[in-house]
Amino acid sequence: MAATAGSRLVKIGHWLKHFLVYGSGVILMNVVPFALIPIYTHAVAPHEYGVLELLNRSQELLLLLVSLGLRSTLLTFYQMEKGSPERQRKLYSTALLFLTGSSLLMLLGAAFFARAGSDLLFGSPTYTQAVLLILAATYFESLFQTAALYLQSELKSSLYVTVFASRAVFSVLVNVVLVSWMGWGLYGILWATVIQTVISTLLLLVYIFSKTGFAFDLALTKDMMRFGLPLVPGAFAMFALNNGDRYFLNIYTTPADVGIYGLGYRLGMITMSLVLMPFGKIWSATMVDISREADGPVRLGRIATYLLAACAFSTLGVSLFTPFVLRLLTTPAYWSAYMVVPIIGAAYIFYSWTVIIDASFYITKKTGYKSLILGLSCLVILPLYAILIQRYGTMGAAWATLGGFAAFAGISAYFGQRVYRIHYEVKRIGMVVAVAAALYLGASLVPPTDWITSIAVRTLACLAYPAILWVFFATRGEKESLLQLLGSLKRRLGMEPAPPPAAAEWPEAAISPVPRNDNEAGR
């Protein structure tokens, strides 16, 4: 029993190590491009920022089309081939070679309709060249994202972070030259995107193929397509959930509104970058193993609680300090973007829950449910977009996003529990989110115009959140596990000597990541 508990502690430490590496890297990757916000907002007016926002969202749509569901397929197939490193290498080599040809054909075809695309998005052919540049960037970005999955599958967290951080720094440098120094404005941003994407993709492909070799397996390609293609309709529905608001805003409001909302949305989803992205790099490579353990459903439910608490904390901090960030980094034309940030942040807390719920479908290989769930969610959010955006503009878009993501989480949970039941701590999850909401509302009573008082109050609110969770919601086992992990981290950093060998085994309650009974879970 103690051996099992000890192995769990080792696994938690392993998770923590990769999470910290991914997390620090993701923070760096987002802090560095954060420097682009003042560059962009001072170089282009809100209406041009709106054009850029629509082009970027359209690139995401194209990436879904050309990837053919390969990203989720690769991560799942890689885990299933753990006993065959040769087949794992062939898996990535086959996928990259296939994507190199298939995406090129699709995007070359799309290039013939670049003028029509500009007419459709912007009502004129003025931005035809901009559409062509996005198509070029999309081709190389599809290859880069697929190649980067190899590093994620291998849990090469340090290398993964190095690659993306280097790419982010290079992107900033190119933007400084083309946008700030040469004054190319919108087209400087687009050319910078193309240049950094091409160079980073070619360098990464050289490395990946040096590890995998060049091998193409037609039968394996067919297997991946059979698994991945059913995910594509769901991916398009997910795109509508995440990005449909920008297109409805383009219809009912102005490009300037799209630009301001796009900036606020980007800030509101920082939770994705700070918490969900580093978590996802580990989660996709380990969820199957956890589910196979005897107490897998309980552990998955406990992980959901931790994830949502972290997302709520991140959203609280971002929402409270965004008004000051906008005043420091942007022009007055963009300051109103802060109003949508807490609403978008709340929406992504619901989205974070679906990341855990999705394990039910991937573990059981019942991915067909995903398309049904996303289709039903679209039936909720698209009418919300149409009704609320037409009446309330950008705020309507934010509330529609929150309503749609809440529906998405609820529908996902309903079907997920039918195929693989996870023991979610619904009461604890509700409490940790409610604490964050209460602290935000209380701290927001002090207007941001009173900088000193407001920053002090908002800082106290952020510090109070983990303190409240520790005192009122953490179980004894969780507290002792965290203290053990912190002690281990200190010893690794040389901050304290290693303890003498213990004469007795650790009690499971002190180190188990799951509660031993329902009473402990409720404490």
C-alpha cells in the first residue's frame, strides 16, 4: 500500500516537473509576444486590428481543414504504440509526409479564391494580398504544429519550450523591424508571420526527421484517417464556439469593434496559456495510463478539481489587472477591451472542464460523440451570437460565449459520464469557482482610476484566493502531499538537506493524491 502511495507521489512529482517546465515556457512564450500588443496597437488603428483578427481566425479554420484530424490522432496512436518505438517513429514520419503533400494541394486550391475570400470577409478585394499571405503562413504552420507534437509525445518538455520560446522571440524581432522600424503596418505584421513560420518550421522538420527517418506507411495513413476524419466536423463546430463571435461582430458591428473585442478576448483567454496549455501537454500523454489504474475515475475527478481551481485563480488575476495593462500598453482607443475579459475568462473555465471530460471519449475510443456534442453546443451558441451581438455588440458577444461554453461543458459531461464515469467533485468545484467570482466582484468595487488603492485591493484579492482554498477546502492528505512535494523541490534546489531514511512507511493519507473516503473529500 505504501509502495503504491509512494509511486503516486513520484508520478505527481513527474507531472509537476513537466508542468513547471511547460508552464514557465508558456509564460515566456506569451510574455514575449505580449510586447507585440503595444507594437500592434500603436501601428494599426482598431479597424485594421479587426482585419487582422478576422484573418487570424480564418487561419485557424484553414488549419482545421488541412490537418484532417491528425493532431488528436497522433497523440492517441502514439500512446497505444508504447511498446514499439520503431512504429512510433514511423507514425510521425508518415503523418508529416502525408500532410506535406495534402495541405499543399488544398491551400494552392484556396489561393485561386483569395480575391473572393477578401470580398466575403471585408466587402472588397482590398485585402486579397493579405489573404494570400495568410494562406502561405497556414501551410507552414500546419507542418510546424504537427511536428511539435512529436516533442510533446516524447515529453521533451525542455526542448519543446525552447523551440516555442525561440520562435516567439524571433517573431518579436521580425515584427519590430517590419512594423515599428519600416512602418509597414498591417502588411508588416503579416509578412513577419510568414517569415518566422517558414524558418521555424524548416528547422523543426530537420530535427524531427533526423529522429524519425523518412518512412511512409499507406496502411497506417488509412488507419489515422479513419480515426481522425470523424473528429473534423467536431473541430469545425469547436471553431464556431471559439471564433464565431468575431464573424457575427463583423456582420452586425464595425471592424473597429472586432479589433477591440479581439484584443479583450486574447487577454481573457490567458488562462489557456498560463494553465491549460502546459497542463494539456502532460495530460494528452498520461490520461490513458491514469484511466487504467484501479482508482482512475476518482483520480481523474480530483485532477479536474485542481485544474479548475488553477484556471479560476488565473482568470481572477488577469481580470483584475487587465485595465491597468491596457492603459500602460495601448492607446485610449483600445482601453474598453477590458470589459469583456472576465466574461471570456469565465467561459474558458468551463472549457477547461471539457478537457478532462474528453478523456472519457478518448479512453473508450468513442470519439464519435464529440461531433454530436459540438453540434448540439453550436445549436445553443449560434442563436446566442445572432441575438445578443445584434442587440449588445461586443458585450453580447462575450455573454454569448460564456453561455455557449457552459452549455458545451454540460452536454459534454452528460455524454461523457455515459461512456466512462469520472467521479467529479462537483461541490468542491463549484465552491472554488464561487470564491474566485466573489473576490473579483468585491475587488472591482474600487474603480481602476484610483490606481494605488485599486492595485492594493486587487493584489490582496489575488493573495486571498489560495489562502482561502488552503484553509477551508484542502484536505489533510492534499496539504501533506503538497508539503512533501515542496520539500522535495527544495532539496533538489539545495535549499535544505535531504531527510534521514524513515524507519516507518509514510501513511497513505499523507501522500495519496485522492481522498480515502467521501468524508475526507468534503472537508
